[in-house]
Amino acid sequence: MSRIGKAPIALPAGVELQVSPSNEITVKGPKGTLTQNVDADITVKVEDGNILVTRPTDQKRHKALHGLYRSLINNMVFGVSQGYKKRQELVGVGYKATNDGNILDLTLGYSHHIYFEVPKEISVKTEQDKGKNPIITLEGADKQLIGQVAAKIRSLRAPEPYKGKGIKFEGELLRRKAGKTASK
């Protein structure tokens, strides 16, 4: 991880980074504000429009934390400047998705509707074109939160390996199994 940690992070225009004395990083940009606590051994500095993350020694723990925090800060900078987007596809007859603000109404083949409240930091959109599978789009600045919400939505009806029915990420390839073979 030390190679990742050594790479500087370019600070785009319109993005500010502040380091508090308690080693809390705050990144502000056009898409929002994110904060992250950093280990006391790792130092973060801004020099010449680049963010530099340094470690005190070459201990295994410091090397691991060096790469970890560099990646987390890079994700924060990208999130507040450009944002993250995840698209999920509902595959199955009668599967539907609609949203009213941040409340997602899902029909997934159960006897009831599933109402899922998406956190206010994430915007959700649903598309339902005739002849195509419904699509759920999640957008926001926090990569971890979007991934967590997308995983929770997927867990409501995970894709099964025989027909491929369920909620899958757009472009995801599912490993399919052969069904039963008729015997004589």
C-alpha cells in the first residue's frame, strides 16, 4: 500500500481541504461536504495544489494506514467534485421500482410492496421504459454510503443463478447454472 500512499492527490478547482488539530479531514466542494477522522500517526498537508499523505515510519501498520487514508481522501475529493453514481437493474416479470422523494417503492415478486428509505445524502431516480427492465440510479458524494445502500437494495432480492431474476448492478455478469435435465 505504500506506493498508493506516496502518490499525491490533485486538488481540483472549487474544492477545499481543511485539517483540524484532532486530525479530522473536511473536504468541501460543489457536490457537498465530507469528513473523515485520520489516525494520529498519519499527517496530511496541502502543498502547491496537491494533497500529500505521509507516514512516520516503515512499520507494516503505518504502511497500511498510509495507503488506506490516501485512498479515502482521494475518494472524498472525487466525490465532492464529480460525485459517484450506481445503477441497478431489476430483472424479473412484474418487478417495478418507483420513488417519491427518497422513499423507494419496490415490487419484487413478494406478496407486498417494499418501501425503502434512502438516506438524504443520496439522490435516487427510477426509470421504467416499456420493454426494458426498471433501473434505479443512486447519486451522491460519499462512495461508501452509496455502495452500502446499493448493497442493501440488492439484498432485498439478490439475483438467482438459474433465471437471473433479481436486482443486479448494471453491466454485472451473473454466473448462470444449468437447470435440471430430463431423464428417461
